Amino acid sequence: MGLGVNWLQRRSKDSAKNLSKAKAENPYLHGIFGPVNEVEKREFKVMGEIPQHLTGLLLRIGPNPIHVENPDCYHWFTGDGMLHALKIEQGQAVWFKSHYIETDAVQKQKNKAVKAGFRRGPGDVVNTNAFYHANKIWASVEAGTLPARLDLNLNTEEHRFFNTDADLPFTAHPHKDNKTGHLHAVCYDALDIKHAYYEVIDEQGCLVHWTKIPVQHGPMIHDCAITKQDVLIFDLPVTFSFKQLIKGNPLPYEWNDKHAARIGILPKYGHADEVQWIAIDPCFIFHAANAYRNEQQQIILDVVVHRYMFKKSHQGPFEQQNTQLQRWTIDPKKNTVDRQVLDTQAQEFPRIDERYTGEQHRYIYSVSFDPATMTKANHLICHDLQTREKTTYEFGDQWVTGEVVFIPESSDAPEGKGHLLCYVHHIHQESSKVVILKAQGLNIQPQAEVLLGVHVPLGFHGNWVDLS
């Protein structure tokens, strides 16, 4: 949920100060969001038993600004990226590391040489997602900046468009087709407000398809969704704002009532002239859980829907508004979208058992939040979409959980049987921990906790790198 748009750091200090005369503390620079130093630890207190079959890295990335010129103007989405990882081997916690993504700005602050690779886009912050593909870890962001390639020890190796020399924007949310191993991505470039991009990366990291899609106003397209045959494009009313740019906002995007909301249906490996656009009521989507086609060839999309975004707050995404988990039934033949509310509780970061990406899924795992108080009502929600029931797992009043990752018990285990892993943060910056929960449908039970001994800031996304 981050964005590497930091070109305004090159503007004068006076223009930045015009954004706010208030002297109040920026909430995204303190408490659970407070930045930390790089660290490596190898001794942990473990409560419970880590499952023996888990061998891999639990990745989590987020903003960790190395230097903030003006705290009033700092936006959560624009902080320098830091990657955190816990390595587990056969039931043992081996090491935990927090390393910066070594962008040019970070290397300059460290007085170190810049990393190899190509540069593009409005800035060089990479802070939003980290995933394993083509035998490497890739840290990524949206708006035009290229991903960073890292080794399994979290060392930044190079900045590039995977294993190609393509000069294209990328996204923080590619979706993997499990049948082909291809990553499908809908991307945008903050410096090209007239187009979105659809790109496909194969299992070797090569670009095998791309097309340029005409849009208006420069919409922020944070995520997409795929079915077995479609890619869904979210063209919604948060757009590039010259007004915010002039004000000195480091994230010059805002709610735009003049931008018509629509969803696009594009055949996989298709071209711009094949997009079918369907008008919808105004809203904003950061994250989709999943999508699939039913027997009637309607597209079922489960998604977290915000009534609006960046309408009031210009430091982060939390606003006092209506946020819901919804199921959209998209009928391509009738050109309609029927929206059904699944849960009125405000929540974000919906995840599934990713073996079911693009196929019918039963369970969604999301994190609740209170729009008025970011550290309240923060617990895991497990939704059973077959029975329309849900259960919650609370971590305690002093703890705030980040996004959860589901790991099936085995490759052939039924959906919903496995473990949920997440980083959990203390509201007073005491030691963070990795929590492992045992899942059997709606039955969620504690399995193990790894006390890290250091604070990990509340961040954005992460994934499990299976090294077994």
C-alpha cells in the first residue's frame, strides 16, 4: 500500500512548508510506525512450537525514512523502503534481519556507492511489496520506479525490470497464474497520466507481453485481479493532482469527483482495444482478495472497498469513512456490476490461500482497523464465503497486527488447512513478534510466537519464500 513518488524532495523547502503550518506530530513517524536502524539478530525467545515443515523466509516491507526534511509534509507512502525477514529452518528461528532497500537516496545517506541497474520514474523509493520470483527476491513499488533485486540475505543487487532491459513501470501487486507461473500486472507511471500498462513476466523473469491502455487524469491503480482468462483493471477517482503538486505534497494524488469510476475486463495477453469497460459508482480499491468466473461466466470479485480516498488526509490512507468487504458480481454480457456487502467492519490487506488465485476460493484472511484510531480494533478476521460466517482472532490491547500470510499444511492440503504467519507490533515500540497460528477453516488457534527483541515498524506487504 505504498507509493514511491518522492520527486518533490527536490523542490524548495519553502514550497514543502506551505503544505501545513501545523506543528502537531506526524502520526506516521512515531509509535508503531516509528523508523528503526538496520539490525541482525540470531537469538530469540520462542513460545510454543514452530511447525517442522516450515523452512523459508517471512518477508515484510514498509516505509522506514532515513531522513525527513519536514515532518509535517511526510506521507507514509513515501518513506524509504526497509525489508524485514525472519528465516525459519525445520521448526527453528535462525535469523531476523532489517535491511534498507539500497536505492540511490539511501546509499547517498550512507555515503556508499550506488547499486547497478537502470533508473526510471519520479523517484527511487521502493517500499511496498517483496516477493520471490525467478530465484530472487524482488522489492517493488508503483508509479514508475523499477523493482530492486535482492539475494536471500536481503542484500540489494541491482535495480531493473526483472531479467529484461525493458523501460516500463511496474506495480507492487502482480498476480501469479499458478498454471503458467506468469506474473500478470496492471501498472501506471506518475509521469504518464494518459496511460495504464498491462504487463506479463514469465517464470524466468522475461517480459512476454505488454500493452498500453489509454486513461484520463492519471489514476492511481494500486492492485488488479485475475481469473483463469481475465485481468481486471481498477480505474477509480484517485488521480494525479497538480494542485497537490504545487502545494508540496510528496504524494500528489487526491480524490477527483470529475473522474468516472469504471472497471475494465481484459483477456489475458490481450491488447488495449480489447478492454471492456463497465461503469461503477465512485469508490476506491487498494486491494482485491481474488476473482474467478462462475458457471454462468460472471466474474466474482471479492474486494475491500473504500468510499473515497485522499479526500481529507494527506499524510496517509486512514480516513473516517465507510470501508467494507464486498463481493462484486460482474456480468460481461449485461455490462453490469452488482455489489454485495460481505462485512461492514473496516478492514484491509485481504489474503487467500494463493493456490486458488484466479479460481473459486472459500476463505479470506484480512486485518480489521478503526478509522478513527489506527491502533484500535486491530485483529485478524477469517471469512468463510461458503457459509457466510466469520471468526476473529485478537492479539491483545497492546498489539497491532500487519498483513497475514497463509501457508498450506502441504501442497495437497484442503483449502483453509495450514498456518497463518504475521508480524505483530507493540503500540509502545516494545519488541515486535512473529505470530504463527494454526488454521482449520474458521478454527484459528495459537501455534507459536517468535519474540524478535526489536521493534519492527507497521508496514505494508510481505510474503513467504518457501525454501524447503
